[in-house]
Amino acid sequence: MRRIPIAYVTGGAILLALFGFSSMTYEQQSLIPFLTNHVPLGWVDAFSFVSFHYEVPISVAALGPAAFVEFFIRKGMHAGLFFVFGISLVHLLRMRRYRPVPAAFFAFTTAMTVGVLDEFHQLLTGGRTPLVGDVLIDGSGAFVGILLYTGLRLFLKADRIVKMDYQRTS
């Protein structure tokens, strides 16, 4: 029996999770009740100096501690999921013998396309607000993952070449 590469499993699981979460309304997936009831939020007041605009004003004063923390959890999850998704895509392409730069480019454009489709799906769901900023967060996560993966692979390859040359000359 042939084993399925982990890149396929990881990428597929992320796509299913994205589709599932973007099918829910904000109220269905809100973390605010959980944070309010189970997490002490007194420490959040230390971040009262943080204030910026992301469709609505984002600050402890404007949102309250639970919604403020939830905002960063949600955006961090977007970036984190796309970080892993980008790595899965570029790894999959490298396994298929794509050169590093085309693999990185294709993985990034695919991740961005998935981000755009995710926001479009949210538009169709209702009760959600699709934002270009979310696509940029998704793309940033994928970009960093792809860059780290590609850079690490190139570094390890260069290190192997240097060690082989050193062993030949010794």
C-alpha cells in the first residue's frame, strides 16, 4: 500500500478547516464567551496603549478585553494556518522536482488564491465581512513559511556541498 505524503494530508486538512470555518457565521465561532468565562483577562489592560483601525477601531477600550484578545487569536490563526499551508505547498512542489524559485512562486500564488476564495466564500455565507486585509494576512503567513522553507532547504544543500568539498580536499 502506498503512503500518502504528509504535505498532501496537511494541505488537505487546512483546506477543509478553512472551508468549515468560513462556512460559519461570526456568532457561531466567536471565542468571546469562552474567554470571558474561562480566561482571566486582567493582563489585557497592560496593552491599552495599542490602538489601530482594521475595519473598526481595535483597542481594549473600543472592544473590551475579550474581543481584543479574540481579534489577535483569529488573525494569528489565519497567519499560522497559511504559514503551514505555504510550507505544505512548496514542499509538495519540491517533491515533484520543481526548482526552488518556481516552486516558491507557484506555492505563494496558490496560497493567495485560496485566501481570496476563502474571503469570497465568507461573502456568500452571510454574517461575515470579507476583508482584503485578511487576504494580506493570509498571504503574509504563507510568504514567511515559503521563504523559511526555501531558505532552509537552500542553506542545507549549500552546507552539504561545502562539507563534501572539504572532505575531498582533506
